[in-house]
Amino acid sequence: MKPFTVRNTFAAWVMSVMLIPGIAEATAVHDEIAAYIDPYVRSGNFSGSILVVEAGKVLFRNSYGHSGGPDGAPNRVDTKYHIASLSMQFTAAAVMRLVEEGTQRRENHR
């Protein structure tokens, strides 16, 4: 471990000051998402988990409401949800993008 010196302390201070704009920006994004979703949560129109990642950096992660299970436990970021047919929309959109790019033909996916 390096000994405590003025040079080491100054270097650590400079690095932390350089990181503050990124932290402030991430906090602003987090607050903006939280403010957007809050009315839906308070009115009972949203229950689930949200994860927003940009360039490998988690900008927002939170869970709201309670599970639909018999115990009614609060949702957590690791709660597993039954999504039923919801994923079909995303699969269809992905296939259509491949068709638009010309890498797949629509006739192959009927």
C-alpha cells in the first residue's frame, strides 16, 4: 500500500472532481426517470421492475409494487416475472428489422 502523501491525496482529489459531472448526469437521469414513473406507481397503474443501461452503465434500476403471488411480496430487482406472450412483439420487431436489413426473408418466418 502506498504511503499517505500530499501527491497521492491530490491525485485522488483530482480524479474524484473529474468524476462528479458523470455522477451528477447519472443522478439527473435517475431523477428524471423516477419522476416520470412516479404518477403511474402512485395511481396503481404500474407494478414491476425497470432497468435502464447505457454503454454498459446502469442509469436506473428500481422495482415497484407487489408480486401477483399468494404472498404479495414486494417486487425486487431480482423478481422473476411471468411475461406470457409479451415477448412475441419484440421477437416480431427483431425479425422485421432483419428483413429490412436484407439478412432474412419474411417467408422464412411464417
